[in-house]
Amino acid sequence: MLVEDVVAVYPYPLALLSIFHNDWIVGDMHCQLSGFIIGLSIIGSVFNILAISINRYICHSLHYDHMLCTRNTCCYMGLTWLLTAMATVLNFCSMTHASTPAPSPRLSAPTRPSLVLIHFLVPLSVVCYCYLRIWVFIIRVKPDDKQKLK
């Protein structure tokens, strides 16, 4: 079961329940847990899109077979999900402490924009770069070579 599937099974029904009752009635623990699962889904999706774009970019490299052997692929997948988990926990701690009345000693207000930078802007920039380079590569291929690309 994928993280996105868990979002459909757990947080969404709780959100619908709160809409029907016009209030959150299931308690703080379920609120934080559903927020954590939704955050994991969003950040995991962004980081997986990043990993796919990097894979597409390097597939034209001469080192592709060496870089993406079964062992390395498993390591890259593990790294992607490790970074996703770390980013989600950091984000979750930031949001949890941001909603408390006392100032958080762990993460200051300037930390939150840096989380957005790490979670979305850097991955989006890398994805754009990879696909732009692929697009340039395809445009530069001569018409005779297009048969070889297939």
C-alpha cells in the first residue's frame, strides 16, 4: 500500500467527518497523525518526481548501466525515502512547534521558509533542469538519429 493510498484511507475520512460536524471531533492525536501522513505523501511525491527526473536525465549517460544496477537502484530508492522521512519529520516538528503558544526553541520562524526551499524549490529546480537538458538533447538529435533513439 502506497503512502497516497493511506491518505485516502485515514486522513480524508477524518477530514470529511470534521466537515460534516463543522468541527474536528476526533482529538489532537488524530489531527497530528493525519497531518503527518498528508505531509509524508506530499513530500514523498515531490522527492519521487525528483528521483524520476534525475533517472531520466542520466539514462543517456554512458555510465547508466553502472550507476543504476539493481544494488544502486535499491540504494537510491532507500535514500529517496530516507530524505522524505527526514524532511517530513523536520516539517512536522516545525509545524507542531509553530502552533504552540510559547516560542519554539528548536525551529525559529526563518526556518520555515528554508523548509519550503528544501522541500519544493530545490527539487523543482532540479526537475526543471533535468527535463530542460533532455529537451535540448532531443532537439539536437539529427533526423537520422531519431530512429536510433527509439
